[in-house]
Amino acid sequence: MIENPVITSMLNRKSVRKYKADQPSDEVIETVVRAGQQAPFASQLYSILLTRKKKAPFGAPLWFIICMDLYKLERFMKIRGWEVVTNDLTMLLFGMQDAAYAAQNMVIAAESLGMGSCYLGVMPRRTTQIVKQFKLPKRVFPLVELVMGYPDEEFPPRPRYPLSFTLFEDKYPEFSDEQVAEAMKVMDDGYLAQRYYADQKIKIRIESGRKDTFTFDDYSWTEHISRKWGQWFQSPNELLDELKNQGFDLGKKDAG
């Protein structure tokens, strides 16, 4: 495979959960955010929040929150004599892309500057708190939480699916159970070899009547992910309510 400094940074990237106390300089922060801004976008439907005052997860010195932001769009459209008529679901999908692209550019920029990062997956449950903390106006919705700083741990990148389970040219394949199992084995064997769940004592509790037969000798990525999405967030109501509170109504239908 072709190698260069950019590719190396991308392939070395991993989720860091232990950071040094060193505070990145304002110049470093500006560089990371400017790299985020240069990501592709639909309409720059995002804003980036930063706090250095509040204690961040894993002891990280930087805590970013990337928001979908229609407020700024609507402000300049008003000056132009326009208003948004596109439905909120469409705008939400474009805003999610804009925010995600910017966040990932920030992550790669940080990696190239010797920093590590970690995405946080609890945003839907922290929306109200973030809105109050940052005094977010309507039409701004927090999407991505990202902590960043200089790593205080070293480990290899985590496994990924084999390319044959990811890249499909011209047609999506019909997978046999054996092919799926082979891809599962790549992920599970890789995480077991790194003792990812065993060392951190991470194991999602089974909430149904199903018996838990796994130990840390065989509990790995595919079981972990299956327990997550097989048990959590069954109803969308909480998230829909949070969106509505910030001015996004996904329930509107065309009267025609």
C-alpha cells in the first residue's frame, strides 16, 4: 500500500483514553480548527464549541462539541431576503455530514501534530445540558463530542473489517454466513489479542432474560456491538423531543 505522512497519520489514529496534563497552545488549537474548516461541506452547517475550563473525560485538556448550525445560515439568508423552506430532515442530514467532515479533519490534524483524540458517544443524552452550558440558540443542535490532547498511553491501532467486507465494486454482494463469520473473526481476534475489553473490564450487561455465557476470554467486538444495538435506544422519542426543543420538527408533512 502507498505510504506518506498523511496516510500514516490516518492509519495510526486510535481512540486515546488517557492524556497528559499538557495544554495545547492556542496556535495548535487554531491549526486543528482551521483544518476542520477546510473539510468539504454542503453549506457550512456547523459550529465548533470548545471548553478548557470543565474537566473533560479521560483527563483530556480539550473538549470540543461540533454542532449542526442552521441559525447562522438563517441569519444571512434573512439579510438576503430569503428563508429556509427545505424540510428539517433534509437539513439535518446535510448538517450531520458537515459536522462529521469537520470533526474528522480535526482528528487527523491533531494526529499529525502529535495529539490523540476520542469521540464520545453519549451526545443524545447530554443535549439539554450542552444547550444550557453554551447558551445555544434555537436551530443549533450538538452532534459530535470530541476530546483531544497529548496521549499518555501507547497501543496499536484497533482492528477494522477486511477490505473484502468493506469495498464493493459495481454491486453489493450477497454474503454467505461463512463470509460474515470470517469478517467477525478478524474483528474479534484482533480485539482479543489486544485485550481491549479485558484490560478495561468493559462488558455490557444483558438486560433481557438471555444468559450471559461470555467471559473476557471470548467477549469481543461483535458481541459488544450486538449487545449495544440489540438493547439500547429502542424508542426515538427522547431524541425527537430534544431536536424539537432546539427548533427542529421532523414530524411535519406536506399537506399535499
